[in-house]
Amino acid sequence: GWEPVPDGPTLKLDMTDPGVPALRRRLAITGELSGMPTESDAYDSEVEAAVKLFQSRHGLTADGALGKRTRVALNTDPRQRMRQIAVSMERLRWLPDHPGERYVLVNIAGYWLELVEGGKPTLEMPVIVGQRDWQTPMFSARIRQVVFNPAWNVPDKIAREEVIPKGARDGNFFAREGIAWVRDTKVAAADAGAEASDADQEEVGGVRLRQAPGPKNPLGRIKFNMPNSFDVYLHDTPSHGAFSNSVRALSHGCVRVGDAKALAGVLMSDMPDWDAERRDEVLAGWDTRVVSLHRSMPVHITYLTAFVDDDGRAQFRDDIYGRDRDLLRTFRKVGGAAPEPKR
């Protein structure tokens, strides 16, 4: 274990505080601070660099400042970290034994996407996942189509709870956003919205809201169709600023990717008739083009609050949906190896 870092004000470079010696000892235990820690109460450049490293290993904004969230992570009981490792190892068992020679792996809790080839990531990018009330599920599927300049078929729940009330308050909202009622009784499941289902489509009798391609469309420029029972897909976004946030549980369940053009480029790399020049030509306008891939790409969406990075170092993330807690309860019911610590 380790002694707690005491509460106090947010500490930054060149400040002094009586709690800094405890901080130095804590960072030395897990290796962010090298050498024998001193008893100096100076928050110097060495401490700041160690705090930045610790923050990067825990999914925090690596600004080097010792604030509330960083203190909470520093003071998390090591037995809790052990439990995170246990449940993450369990979830790894749920993945296919043979994920594919090339596949996309999305870690919901880590807000991260990797394209893995030959066992090594060759493309990495941040993602935005579902809010706590609109959780992104864990599942495996295959990307079969890339849609350039997609329209958005508004899921019934989003239409009912968000879009229609906005239209009722503002008579120009639909026109300004490019949203219209359309009759469409044959919306394919792969082209449905994040929470749409067959039942939803029948419920509205084939009449639904659709947002045309354009700068305000929440799917952005590119959508990746991957048929699944949850009707969740990967897609671009017109708002990229949120990718710099340390907490990125912001969507309605689908996964927004940080670099959709790069991902499309890799998926279509064996399609010479769809080279970068042609893709750019299509993206210069707003006409929708649906392209079926020559080779579908496996996608595995999982939830790991503990994992190992490319440098072999342990990384930890917050249990944003409470799924670790639920799995630990199951462990205890069946006599698993992740008990509550003794008090």
C-alpha cells in the first residue's frame, strides 16, 4: 500500500506545501518519480514531471497540477487497482479467441480506438462514447460499408425527447438544421440511428425524422456501417474540440472517432478505385456515397479500466458506467478472487 497524499489546495510548479513530501513518496512507489524521494516541500520541475506521467497513466489531463481528480487517483487503494485488473482480465476472456489479423478495438472506458495489425496497433485515435444514460454496449461486429456524407435517421427516442421539443419551441429549428419528416419504411438496420430498433421503426409507421448531410449533421463526414443488434456504429463528428477532454462520455451510444478519414483510408487501402484523391473528391461536396468494403473489418468494443500501454506500463481508468462494480458483485457471489479489502 501507500500513505495518502493529504488534502490541500491545487499545487503547481514553484509552489511549496507541507504535503509535497508525501506526494514525492507516493510517486516513488509506483515509479513516476525516480530515485530516493527527498523531504523537500517544493513543488519543483521534477515533481511536476512525475505528476504529468502519473496523470497520463490514469487518463487525466496531464497538466502537472495536483488537483482534486489527481489526488483521488493517487489515493486509490492498491487493492482497488488489483480488482480493476481482475475484472479487465475477465472481460478480455469475453473477446473472440481469434479477433482477426486486422481488427479495430475500442476501449469504452479508455476513450480510445486502435486498429491492430499483426498483433500491434498501427492506427490509434481518441473516441467519444455514450453518456451514462446512453451507454455504449460491449459487442463484436464487422465494418462492411463506409458512408461518405451520411444522412442521419434520428432515432425515435432522440426524436421524441430532444429533437421534436426543440422544433416545438423554435419554428425555424427543423429548416435551420436540415431536418425533415420523411416516409421511409425500409430503413436498413445498419443505417439506423444509435438507439433505433425494428420496433421503433414500426412504431412511427415508416415516417421518421431525417437530417440531411451537411455541416450540422452529427455524423460528420463519414459513417462506418457495422450491422449489430444494438444499431451502434462508428462515425465522424463536426465538433472535434471535445476529443481533447479527459472525460469523453458524451454521445447517445454510438462511437465518434477522432480521425474518420484516416480510418477510412486504412479500411479502403485495398480498393485502388477508392484512393485518397477520389475520397477527397466525394468529401468536397455533400452527396451521399455508400461504399461496400472488399474486406469487412472486425470490430471489438470492450470496457477495460485496466490495461497495458505500448510501453508495457499499467494504465487505469475510471469505471464510468459502474460495470466494474457490477462484475465484482458477481465475483463475490460465486466466490471469485476479488474480495473487498479488510477494514
